[in-house]
Amino acid sequence: MKLSPQKYKIEDKPMLPFIDAEEIWNYINNTIPTANKVREIISKSLSKVRLNLEEVAVLVNTENPELIAEIKEGAKTLKKTIYGNRIVLFAPLYVGSKCANNCTYCGFKSSNKEALHKTLNEEELVREIEALEENGQKRLILVYGEHAEYTPEFISNSVKTAYKVRKGNGQIRRVNINAAPLDIEGFKTVKEAGIGTYQVFQETYHPDAYKKYHLSGKKADYNYRLTSLDRALEAGLDDVGIGALFGLYDWRFEVMGLVRHTNHLEACYDIGPHTISFPRIQNASQLNLNDEFFVNDDDFTKLIAILRLAVPYAGMILSAREPALLRNEIIQFGVSQIDGGTKIELGSYAKSNEDSIDINNMQFKINDDRSLNEIIDELLEQEMMPSFCTSCYRKGRTGEHFMEFSVPGFIKRFCTPNAILTMAEYIMDYAPPHTALKAWNVLEKNLATIDDEKTKRLISSIIERIKAGERDLYL
């Protein structure tokens, strides 16, 4: 699907920097929101058209509580239109915490001598994956510090290990990656391992702020990081994820930076980001930051709604950095993916719940320590459909093909049926009785919303096959 590029002072060219801080601030400082403008922009987004920077600036500058409520309601409507009521679940798995960078906000920074700098060996990695499979996880994001030890070959081998592990009916069906930027050949190597999305977060899109926080190491090179996903796409990876760490700089600029990054990828590759992440600064070992740019809950909710309206097709990830009550509130305003049962201390999934937690062994502190089933239970209470679906990736609905389906909103045709099927598997294999009862009720309600009778009969027949013991069935 060809998308019309927006014209900027810096022309978009593959593998060249594209952020102009002055240009972004000009949009923010010279855009005045009016009720009519805000409503026109919401209406444009609801027609599933990606917003330009000027339109995003209107939304970030909106301070009228009634208009902010309309922005949030628009995001809620758009999410339901494109993705239905399903929430995809995954787990982060930290493979290694060694890091050569010195980033002031991160517990893994090289200068932190109190932190445990360690890499899981293959036996430890297998135990972690088995523990995750025993809880019903099907989707992982493998996380690595940025260190010479974590080569493309090392990442590739850990991905292959994850795909091979089987515990009972457990199976990891999609492995995403959060690791250092690679060169083109490195990205080709990890692509061959069958990875899903490769995430690289810019942290802050403001060049001067970036220098302030990244003191040494390869990550101190702003432009190399900024163009990392260009190299991934040049290497043939067609699922990439972007993100900013909110709290490092003005949140309005970071939202604009994420949209500018989206526009750059579309202009150069006809592919936008598969996912957008927006973690907030949390406590970490030897954290040394002032709170000048920390984002309060109201602004955080607002920026998530704006990002949903700005990039209708992208998956949006809300992490366990946020507390459970806030996550339950915010997911309705555009979030499509959350992690569940999260533990980020190396080797912690295979530990008993009674084992002590040491913040020196974690990159940052998480604030939602609910088990996977507790999260599923609460999603069901909200009549949302938890999903472990991996069908788009495995059926080739990625990159441009994903855009073809998701930009017009057709992806919902696959999301709801496959969410139902993966939930049926979870019920049969992992759900306790009280969760199973809720889940069957929500599943039946979602099945009833499918208009096409032939599809509805097909899904019902597949559910019976799942009840009979078959697994990994999808559309």
C-alpha cells in the first residue's frame, strides 16, 4: 500500500538521519488547537488515515478537558474498529544483562558495579522458556543488553532454542527481539532464525537530550541508532518496532518524534512500524535523573490516545512498568499488546515466587506483578478477549502485507477469530475453573459478533478440534 509522504525540511532518504528538532518544535509552538480542528483530526483518524505532524501537534497542544475526552473516546473507537476488543499477551525474557553502554537511566549501565552483569547459558534459557510455557505463554520478546557478546549469531541461536523448547502442550510461536542495533549483515543473520519484530527504541528523539543521557558506548551515537531500523528493512526484515522512553524529554516532542519516525519508514520503505512502545521512566539501580520531564498519569493517558489516532495501523504496547489499575484503565484508549506475568530479573521465571527480588539484577522496576492468569482473568472481567495469536506472522501477513490488511482495518477479520482459537487452547490447557467459565462466556460473545456465518461455523468446528486435543490451529 503506497502512502502519501509528508514534505519535511530534511528529505527522507534510506539510512540517513531524518529528525530536525527545530522543525518539530516549530510545529508544537506554532500550532493552535481549536475545537473544530481537533474534531476534524479525530474524524480523519477514524477513517483510518495516518495523521501528519501538524495534526499531531494540534492534539498534543489540546488542553481543554472536554476535547481531551473526545480525543480519548476517538482513540477508543478507532481501536475497536481496527482490532476489536482483543489484547495480545506476551512475556519479556531477559537473556543477558551485560552492557557496554553507560546510559544514566538504566540499571544495566556499564558504570553500575552493583548490578549483576550476566548471560543465561543454554540450560538456564531452556528452563526459563519451560516455565513460561507451563503458564501458557506463546509469544516472547527476548531482551539483551548491548554488548559485544550478544552477536547476531548469539541472538539467532537463542531464538532457535526458544522455538525448539516444548513443555506439555507448550510452544513458543513467535519470538520478537529487543537488542542493540545491528549492521545489515547482522540483521540478515537474525532474520534467518525466523524472528518476528525487531525493536529498537530511540529513547529520546531530541539530539541534544540524547547526548546528555548516553555518556559512552556505541549507543552514544544518535544517528546510528536513529537509522537502525532502516538497516533492518534493507536486510529484509519487514516487522520493526519503535519506541521512546518517556521522562527523558518533553513528552510532546517524543510523540512527534515517534510519528516522524513512522513517516520516515513509510516514505522510504512503504512500511510503518509494526509496534510502537511508550515506556515511562521507572526506578532502577543507581538511577540518577531529575524529574523535570517525568510524565504524569493524565498526560500519559492522553499521549497514548494521540498515538493511537496518529498511527491507526500500528500495534501499541503497554508494559508492566505501569501499575495494574492504570494499565486496566489505559488499555481501552488504543493499547493492543501487554506483557503478562512479567519478571525481568535474569533467571526469575524458573524461580519460586518466594525467592527474593533484587533491583540490582533488573534493568528497572516493574509495577505490575500479576500472574498471567490474573491478567487474563481481569481482561475477561472487562469483556476483552485475551489473545496469543501469531497467525499474521506465520501466514505472511507482515510488512507491506500487514499494512494492506491493517491500514483499511481488515485485520480485525483475522484478529477476532484467531484470538478466540488461542483462548480456547488456553482454557483447555492452563485456565483454572473460575477463569475457564469466564473465558467460555466471553469467547461465545465474541463468536456471536462475527457476521459471516461460514466463518462462524468454521471457528466453531476448530474449537471442537481443540477440545479433542489438536493444537496450533489458526486462520
